[in-house]
Amino acid sequence: MTRLIRLIALILAVGLSTAPAFAQEAAPPAEGESSGAGPLPGYITTGCLAAAAMFVLCKSARR
């Protein structure tokens, strides 16, 4: 059980540390500049967390 909690804590720490948080809207980029990475890292993090949750649920249901 301790290993499971450590795994979940690790996944949450990695997932939440990569998500930027802004107190206010960023200024729109000037012409010719890219806007950054976009929403893809957030989608990947959400998918990893959902997969981890499904793994935990399915693993506990087999017992």
C-alpha cells in the first residue's frame, strides 16, 4: 500500500510541477512570435494521471 501511495505522489508531483499557473492573462505575443508550447503538455499530464487512476482501480478490482 505504501508503494502505491508513493507512486501516486510521484505522478502528482511530476504532473503538477510542469503545469504553469498565471495570476493574470499574459500579454498577446507580438507579430511573428510563437505563443509557446500550447495545451499539449497539459493534455499529456492529464492522460498520464487518468491512466494511473485506471491502473489503480483495475489492479484493486482483481483482488
